[in-house]
Amino acid sequence: MAPSAVLAGPTQNKPVNSSIFHHVRWEHLAAGVSGGVISTLILHPLDLIKIRFQVNEGPSHAVTKRPQYRGFIHATKSIYHEGGIRGLYQGATPNIWGAGASWGLYFLFYNSIKNWMQDGDKEVNLGPGKHMLAAAQSGVMTLAVTNPIWVTKTRLCLQYEYAPSMKGQASRGEMNRYNGMFDCLFKIYKVEGMRGLYKGFVPGIFGVSHGALQFMAYEELKTIYSDYRGTSRTKKLSSLEYITFAALSKIFAVITTYPYQVVRSRLQDQHRSYTGIVDVIRQTWKFEHVKGFYKGLFPNLLRVTPACCITFVVYEKFTAFFSKS
């Protein structure tokens, strides 16, 4: 997507030398990568459990021979019993790559676009609309780069350790065994082509609204708080303040947009075949109703809320450090 297409609209009369590239600051990339990697290393097991709940249509679907979990604690114990700590970190490599790249690129694109809209004046209040626009544009560009990594993460997280009694029934799953992230990328491309690497991209585009709502809420909470205290909008806050705003904005975004994540995970699942997004929605609604679109919400909130807090605190502290050096 060309920058001119992405950025058309915010300010029509900017001078030619006021290019968005003038506002690129690489410290945002470094800080975002650091925050994403650290939070993922700590909280990946919760992401694994969330994905397994998302794709689980229930025992009535005998075509998908996958483990059945009675709840979050049972799932954790079962996965640990089958594979130990290594089992809980299945799919962690692409998750770390994906989280680092996504947060790094997102913060880089978002701050470049935001600073371009502000014409370099960080005291300018863009308001909810432009914050959402900057975040949405950043999300689309980031997703275009990272979607193949997220497909590999989902596939690796859904490699089940089949019990002996199930091995004869698991031929489809056994045909798609992956030996790590790069083997997974190669096999998906070889068998399914570029289309396979970009499965779930369309619901991912809808998911851009998640980041847009989160960043809008985060920015607005900081602005309201700064105005209330009568301080500059550029003034750095305490870690507790960043954690509070990050948690509130993340919970708001997750609850608002969660169903798209279920649809996306089911499209990327190697054990089930759907004809497309409409088919996923139709079958989920037919067999599981509204509840089906919110499967895995609890482990997701349990993971993404602290993950977001860790990422944002690390990001804010890193950018503060870079600005002083």
C-alpha cells in the first residue's frame, strides 16, 4: 500500500518537504519490538490455550479429532501433562517473531503517521477520529507484513500430541506435522501457496479496528488525564499510570472486537476446512450460537491485558531512554 494512498486526507495543504518519512523515528521500532518480545516470552502459554479454545467446536464434531478441555485449568494441566513446559510453549517461536515485528512496526507506523498529522508538534490534540485513523492505517500495513507469521503460529499451536488410540484417526493432522517455524512456512507455501500464508487476512483487516479502538482509547485516556492535572501532553507518566491506561484500553478493545479472532483462528486451523468467512460464521452460529464467538475470551483477557501493560510500559520507558540519549 503506497504511503500516498494510506495517508491521503488528514491535512491536504502540507508542504512537500513535510513528508511522513521526515517523522520516522527508529527508536519506536526498537521499543515496540522489545515490549512485544518480553510480554510474549512471559505469557505465551495463555495464548496457546486461547487458540485451542477458539477452534474447539465441541465433541459433536467428530471430524476434528482434537483434545476436549473442560475449562482453563483442565486445559493447562492436560497440555502440561502431554508435553511439559515445552508443550505450553508450542508455537512460541513464530509468536515471538510475530509479536516483536507487529508491535515494532505498529509503533513505528503509528507514531510516524501521528507526528505527520501533528506536523511535528506533539502538543497538538488530534482527537479520537484521527487517533483511530492513524492506528487503523498502521494496523493494515503491519498486518500485510506479519500475516504469514501469525498463520504459522496458529498451525504450530494446533499440533496436538495424539493419544495412541487416536493415531489411526488422525491422518489429516499427521500429514501436516511441522518441525518449527521455518519448516511450517515452507510447507504451507509449498502446499497452499501464498494464499495459505495469507489465510485469515480478511478478518485480520476487520481486526484492525481492535488496534484502532485500543490506541484511540489509550491516547484519549492520557489526554484527559493530562488535561485534568494541567500538565503537558508530552510529560512522561509513572509505570502505574501507563499500566492503568493500557489495561483499560485493551479490555475495551478486546470485548468489542473479539469474535473476529475466533473466525480468524478457525480459518487458519489445519484440522478443519471452511469455504470462507461466511461459512465459519454460519457454522459457528448454527452449532454454538453467540457463545461460540467468545470461546477463549477468559484466557485471552488473562493474557492480553498484562501483555499489553508490559508492552506499553517497556515501550514508554524505552522511548523515554532513547529521547534522553
